[in-house]
Amino acid sequence: MIIDTHCHLDDKSYDADFLQMLQNARNSDVRGFVIPGADINDLPKIAKIAKEHSQIYFAVGVHPYDKDGFDDKILREFITHDKCIAVGECGLDYFRLPKDENEKATQKQEQKRVFLAQLELAIEFKKPVILHVRDANEDCFNILKEYATKLEGAVLHCYNASPLLLELTKFGNFYFGIGGVLTFKNAKNLVEILPKIPKDKLLIETDAPYLTPEPFRGRRNEPAFTSFVAKKIAEILSLSESEVCELTSSNAKRLFKVF
């Protein structure tokens, strides 16, 4: 059994063959799915998908790039849905900041405001958090270190191999989402740090339809391809694929309290 802990199944690229995509996943022993929130306007579609499929759950959240659409009232409407199991994906992403220093500072501050609001929401409703961190390791570390003991748990989605972020395990219940990037030829840093991650904190994800693993890089990603991630993890950690699947599924169940 594999649980894909981060897949955007609400993406329009699945509209034409959604049921076949799910069957492909089942054929690859994927038995659980978590759809993260990104754009607040997508929440109705996400909730509908989760309601119609027993193995699909979702999170409410606003991606840093969609911070301008943040609406606490709407998040609160969906967080009480019986298939909502987390808050996110939320965090900081400094990859596309403007060059103007004043505008850059303003954008960073606004991202932090929206991020902190979602952390507070997760604490209030006792939900784990799905984190998005890109080119913002230090700021995220400092924020999460302060919130660590208050959170029910958190997963660093698409873990970027930062040694600093790995240090968060000293302060709280942090998990690490490993996806198709691990199979890339330029994934040296992630390959090297993977054995240092506590095994009981490893999760498998796809970020589908993005970050398709080898050997299908360039195609639309989908949950069925988690098997290639599991195989690569097994190779690096000298485990069997079945051990990796059992381990990561057990971790997902512990974090999200479902499946």
C-alpha cells in the first residue's frame, strides 16, 4: 500500500480521464490520496472530489503565490468538512520575488502574514500542516521553530534537502515529503541527506501533475508513479520496496490520522 500525501487531483489536466487515473493508481497499489489546497477558489472542487471518493482527503490552504486570495472565512468554512485532514499547502516562496528591494520586502512580509494566519488556524482546529518552502529556508526555520510545540504535526512538502530544515525534528513533529525529484540526475543533495531523515518521518508524494519521476519525466505526473519514488528510496536506504511502502504509509496514517 502507498499513500500519495500530496497530489493536486483537482488540476484540470485530470478532468478528461479522472477515473482512469485513479484506476492506474490502484493498479500500482496506491490506496490513499491527499489533495492540498493552493488557490482558495479551488476548494469547492477539491471538497467535491474528496466527498465522492472514500480514499481521497484534502487540506485547506493558500499557496504563497496565491496569497492575495487569502480569505480566513472561506478556509474556516471548509476546514470543518469531514474529509479535511490538514491545513496547507502554506509557507514561504521567495523564488519569484521582484527585484525592487522595497517591493521585495513588502512581498515577503505579506507572505509571512498569510503563512502565520494558516499556522494559527491549524493550531485552533488541531490539524497538521502541509508546508511549502522554496528559497526561504532560514525564514521558515525561524517561524516553524517557534510554532513547533504548538502544531499537531507538519510535513515539509517536496523536501528540498536543506540541513537546516532537517534540524526541525529537534523541536517538533516534522515529516518530510519525498517525491519524483529524488529520481532526477541532479538530485545529489537529496540523495545524500535522505539516510539522515528519521525513517518514521518519511512520506511519499508526487505533487502531481508536476515533478514527474524518471523514467517518465516530461509527462503529466500522477499518483501511480509513486512506485518509482518508493523504488528509489528503497535503493538508497537498502530496504525492500514493500518495507518502504509499509513504512511511509504507517507514517502518513500517524500524521493525518486517517487511511
